[in-house]
Amino acid sequence: MNPSVLVVEDDRALCDLLAWNLSAEGYDVRSTGDGEEALVMVREQMPDAIILDWMIEQVPGIEVCRQLRKDRETSKIPIVMLTARGEEEDRIRGLKTGADDYVTKPFSPRELMARVEALLRRARPSLAGDSLVFGDIELDPTSHRVRRDGEALHLGPTEFKMLRYFMERPNRVLSRQQILDGVWGMDSDIDERTVDVHIRRLRKAINRAQDVDPIRTVRAAGYAMDMS
Amino acid sequence: MNPSVLVVEDDRALCDLLAWNLSAEGYDVRSTGDGEEALVMVREQMPDAIILDWMIEQVPGIEVCRQLRKDRETSKIPIVMLTARGEEEDRIRGLKTGADDYVTKPFSPRELMARVEALLRRARPSLAGDSLVFGDIELDPTSHRVRRDGEALHLGPTEFKMLRYFMERPNRVLSRQQILDGVWGMDSDIDERTVDVHIRRLRKAINRAQDVDPIRTVRAAGYAMDMS
DNA sequence: CACTTTAGTGACGATCATGTGACCAGGGGA
DNA sequence: TCCCCTGGTCACATGATCGTCACTAAAGTG
């Protein structure tokens, strides 16, 4: 998966220029000229980096920056801001607000590329872990977090244990009894049908609208999670 | 312990100016005008950040940068390079070599300060420095001080130990028992629920009105403080 | 197709875990 | 000594989560 970059710039020509250059370097690029929309897009797409013009419609860049820094989910995304030459005060305020870098207009696209690259190089290592990965689903046992396609999912304790049980045994059909033993413990005297209900809850939690369900029902046998 | 910065700059007047400004901001500053010596000093002192002029005696700045990046020990130290206006090629080569930032001469000291600060904020969590940094929260174990966004916070002794325990183990879910063991000591016979109360007190102490709570409750498991 | 078996689904009451404010005890400094 | 800060515990409020059930839908079977 290529690193993704969101470009927030209301000068259409400049925006396209950036998008073109970034794409050529192998980034997935999205763009918008509107601050409000930018906030929405960031939350939807969780880009790996953001290029943010300081002077855009609706919402000043600094405000967008502040908003993003306030939210736990988005506060760690590297932001490069674009400022007009000579606006030193803005640059300082920007950096203090939490921008990670800036480039002064006019600038060379190559230079901007180099800066984005430097930021990504610095930000990325934190993404690595000893987590279980299954297609686009990622489960980190130590931090107890589950993500699909990068988006955080909320699972209850039982659903979490169950998903983990499945992900540690991919492509295997697991009987309800096995699941009960593995998730609830050998000596639990719980109805087998309860597993069904939890399977349902798990499906509900991990499958968003557009997703395919990774859990396969095996009639008269149990359930399995497969790599498709 | 204050963050330390090494200034590598052969223009004596500029060097002193930088040193003076950085000291005023509370950094420990060392300086040299020589590239060879710079390499030695970095290894001896392991500064938290380096400000590196691109055009210095003996060894070109880019070479110093390359050397530092080669060594595992030093490769993570943020480097800000100083370049003359218009040397765009140099800047790009610099960033590609591993510099994290640059400032174009002539520059305002305030801007440089802001950039160094931004870099430290970003780089520190990975360093095992004296002072722990977690987003905008900073904990200094030796002086027993905690700040958020620069503003001093008041924590009781227990809350302080607890915050420290968390900050030394970012992104991990810590059970109440683990927290009791780590903060109170292995042999304490304290009710697990007491941890909850202290978590509450800690939250109250570190979160001001506008802040996001860095402590995540993991139902049926414990608490975690996360970075990403 | 009619019938049987198995799985999906929504609801419900019970329980559990955590958040929250209050209380009291101990200890150190004024 | 007295008072203020702090720490450990408790009781209660508040949701979140759980296990079960009754009913429906779907899948096999002959």
C-alpha cells in the first residue's frame, strides 16, 4: 500500500501540480480546496501526511491544523504547511500549533517532495508492531486495538478475544465447542448458541458497509475465517 | 534535564547568537565550528538535536550528516541544516541524506527556535532521554515536574509515579495489577479499584478543558496511554 | 414441494466494569 | 498542636456487555 497524502489547497492549478508530482512519486493523492471538507476527508481517509495551504476558503489553515491536533486519531499525522513568502509570524504560529514543516511559496515541487519524504520516513516506524494481520484487518494484542483498513474499530472484550482466536487460527473451521473452550475457558457451561450471537456481534463490529465478511459459516460444523 | 543542542557553525558571531538564543529557551547548548570535532562531540554527548551549517571547515555538512545517519546510535538525532538562500539543490540533497529540516540564511532566531522545538517534540518519544515526552505532555523524572503544552501541572506523588509508569510503556495495555506492582510495589495489598480512583485523579490533573485524554480505558483489561 | 435442521436476528433483563463524589485517616509542616 | 494535603476505600450512578430466548430466514433432504 502506497503512502497517502491529502493536499488542501484552493488554487486549483497549484493543487493539480502537486497532485501530479506526488502521484509520480508513488503516493496516493486526494485533494480539496475547502477546510471543512479537509477535516472530513482526514477523518475518513486517515492519510499518512497532509499538505495544507495556510490561506484557504472557509477555515484558515491554522484552524484546520489545530482541529486535527486536538483529536487523538488525527493528532499524529505529519502536516506540511504552505505559506506565502515573508509571513514569518504565520510560520512560527503554525509550527507552534503543531505543523511539522512548512514550505514557502513559491517553492519547487522537488523540494516539497523531499520534505514530505523526510516526514514520512520519520513518522512511519511507529506503525510497525507485532500485531496480527489478516487482509485489511489488523489486531494488536499488546495495545488491544483493532483496525480495518487503518480505521479504528470498537470491539467488546469478548468480541476482541474471539477475533484474536480466529486470527491465530486462520483458514480453519472451528466448532462452537472449540470457540467456547478457547474464548470462555474449558470449564464454562455456556450454551453453544451463544457463540452464534457473539459471531453476529463480531461481524457487526468488524464489517463496515463496504466490507466483505471474513467469517464463513460452516453449516453443522462451526465458523472459519479465511484469506480470500 | 533540559534538552541539549549541538550547534555546528563556523561563523563565530552567528554561532554565539544561536547559542545565546537557545540557552534563553532553556536548552543546554554546545558548539563547534569544525566538522570532525562535531562528529566526536555528537558521539560523546548524544545531543537531542543538531543544528548544522552546510558550509563548514574541513568536512562539508552533508558529509557530517551522512556519517551520523550511518551509525545506529546517532541516526535518530534530528538535524536542522542551515543553507544559503537559493541553494535549492543542496537543500534537496540534504533532506534526502537524512536531514530533518533546514532553515535558509538569513533567518530569524525565533523561527529557528520554533523549528528545533517542533523537531524535538516529534523525535523525543523514541529517545530514552531523561525527560519523557508524550505528545504535548512532558515529564521530567529528576525534577519531578510535569508540563502539558509548556504549562506546568500539579500532580501528587502517586499520580506522578503513575504517569511515569505509563509514559515508559506507551501503547501497552496495563492491567490494574501491573499498575499496582509497578507503582505501589509488588507486595502491596491494595484494592485494584484504587487504581481507578487514581486514574481519575491523574486524568483530572493532566487534562485541561481543551485537551484530549491520553489515557484509554480498556474494558476488562486495564488502561493504556497511546501515541498513535 | 413439504419437512427438518441449522443459523441469523432483535429484544430483554441481569450483571459487570468503570466513573465519580465523598469520607476518613495519617502525616508533615506551620 | 492544628491544619492541609494526600491516599485508600466505599457507595452509588451509569452505561456497556452478556447470556438467553423466541422468532425468522435459509439450507439441506427426500
